[in-house]
Amino acid sequence: MKPINVGLLGIGTVGGGTWTVLTRNAAEITRRAGRPISITTVADRDLDRAREVTKGQAKLVDDAFSVCKDPEIDIVVELIGGYTVAKDLVLTAIENGKHVVTANKALLALHGNEIFTAAQKKGVMVAFEAAVAGGIPIIKALREGLTANRIEWLAGIINGTTNFILSEMRDKGLPFDVVLKEAQALGYAEADPTFDIEGNDAAHKATLMASIAFGVPTQYERAHIEGITKLDARDIAYAEELGYRIKLLGIAKKRDDGIELRVHPTLIPARRLLANVEGAMNAVLVKGDAVGPTLYYGQGAGDEPTASAVIADLVDVTRMHTADPEHRVPHLAFQPDQLEDLKVLPIEQCRCGFYMRMRVEDKPGVLADITRILADNEISIDALIQKEPAEGESQTDVILLTHVTVEGNANQAIAQIEALPVVAGEVTRLRMEQLDR
Ligand code: HSE
């Protein structure tokens, strides 16, 4: 049968992996797709590298827009990244009736609503399995495998760089800065790691998962985003003492009054499977009302793991491109006219437990003052430890965990605790999730 023709924009790490896997597994993939999938054209600024990978088996061009307009191309694979040129390329491809496969989480988190609407009008598919958690088929699971469920919440370790750093900080008791340098030397962190360590990358992915899970438009601009740069190795050690691990989680929860969408370092019980996802691995825990909790684990980055997701999308598009657009899987899992206008809630209205660490004078009445403030703000204590002061010191650390409370109440209590004359400096505050219901 006649091959389906693919134009590949960008043949770097993931593009190269896509070429390699598609070539190596061509026979198996053709048996699944029903016809060969052939990358006929590659656009890249580095034509020498493109030549090295493709070995004369594809047409090479340096103008990506020409690929998006080429009548011979059926599917455009966008692996350029960013959201300026990439957005124009994707919209041009759609305008020219091409299906699009992309790994670009930033583009879809920021401009997904516009892109999906354009695709809908043109009757083309925009597939993005590779945009979330690399090789883990989480989009497929959320959009299709769990389609019977009301998805209640999801929580994911969806950034390998930060998970590697947190694992190293815990294992070796080292500070963030030292481990970041090590991660960069080992190639786990980019030279400019800002998007990873500040939580933006995880927020892009959480935004997409939230939209698919709950059937709401993408709302990246309303997500609460906190990275790991301010995390103190002491808090990792205290959390361990209390039976918890700290992970950078992307969390999305559906409530009657809105969506919680947040990325931040989170204490989770050490006995949870998710707490034991170490190094650069990714995992997503999804709670559906019928199925209960389900967990998806795998490599969230890398050439062939991400290529695995890109090619899965290519096969899906190949199988479905002749189908009536109304009978395809909708981009955001729900029919476009059935998306709910449920807004992401401000962080002050989010609900979770809290870890609080404070430096206090070791004298009578101090704990009584602190617990009274918590009680006045309707915050219930779950666990509390007070360290013996070091030799010759009058101050010591108090660490407490709270039951679930509204963030606004926790903020108010923290401000009142910080105002106590017996409390030195600021209270360190981290959010905590039990992930059991
Ligand atoms: N930089 C990401 C990570 C992979 O560290 O997981 C691509 O999203």
C-alpha cells in the first residue's frame, strides 16, 4: 500500500530517535499501521547533521515552512520546540490541511486552545503524546483508556531533571546548587535549566493533562508554579524522619467550584509507589472514580523513549486520517462543544496538608502559642517534632505537619506565627499530599 508521507521538522535528539526507530522497526510498524510510514522530507538548519542521520533516504531542506505547504506531505512532525516559529509552522501546516504530530508541550500549554480550534475547523488531527512524560503513553491512557471514568485527580513526577536532583539531594544530603552542577555535568540538566528547575516544564505538562482529564480549555497562565531552587536539604531530611519524600509534583484536581492546577515540591508518604520513582524517571498517578488509582511509569525524556511516543501518534494518525473527523478521538478527549468553562482556582483556595519548619526559642509556652494560632485558623496538627537545641544554643527547630486545610488559612497562620517574638525568621512551608483518596 502507498506509504503515508511525513515531513519532519527538526532532526535533533528526538527527531534523530524518530528516524532511527521508524527505520529499525519499519516492518513491525507497517503491520500495525496498515501501510508504511515514510519520512520523505526533513527540515533542519543543520543540513550536515540531517544528512548524517538520513543517509540520502530523505529530501533535506532548510525551509521548514516549505514542508508545511508541500502537497506531497500528509503529516508534519514538529520537533523544533519553543512557541514562536513553532506556532507559525504548526498553524501553517494545519492551514494547508496537514495532520500534525508534536512533542511541544510549551506550545500547546500556551496556545493549545487556538491550535486545536484551527485543527478542528480544518478537520485535521494534532497529536501530542510525546509532549507529556516522554515515552509514557499517558495521553492515550487519559484520553481513551480511562474514558469511562470521572477523573478526580492526577499527580505526576513529570520532569526528570528535577527528580534526578531531588533523588541526589536526598541520597547524598547535598545542597541544590551542588547537585545541579553534577546534573549538568552528567547531561541530566541543560546548560540553561531554568524551565526545568523553576517548574515551568512540569506545569506545561500538567496543564495538558488537566485539560484532557477534566475536559476544560488549557489554562497554563492560571497554574501555580513553584520549582525546587529554594528547597533546603534540611527539609528533605526532616521529611524523611517523618516518613515522607519530597517530589516535584504536577497536580490537577477537579472540584465542583473549579480546578486545582499546581506544580510545587510536595511531601508524599514514603510508602507510596510514586515516592519511590527515582532518578530521571517519570510517573503519573491518576485517580478515576470507577477504576480507582492507576500508575504509569517510564522514561520521560531521551531520543528513543520520546520517539516511541511520536511514532505511536504517527500510527494513530495513519489509521484514522481517512475517518470522518467527528469520529476521531477529540483533541482534548471531550467533544469540542462539550468543554466545560471550569476555571483554575487561585492557590489561596487550594486544599492540602502543610509541612512547616520554624526556628523558635526553647522556652515554656512557645509550642502552646504556635498550636493556638493553628487552632484559631482551623488547622489541625497531624505530627510534630521538636529538636533538642544544639549545645550552647537557646533556639531549636520545630517541624509540624498539618491535616488538609485551605492554603489561605495556612498563610494567615504562618504570618501570625512569624510575628511571635519567640519565632526567629520565616517559617519554611511545603505542601503535602497523601494521594490516597
Ligand atoms: N526537560 C524535561 C525533563 C524533558 O527533564 O524531564 C522534556 O520535557
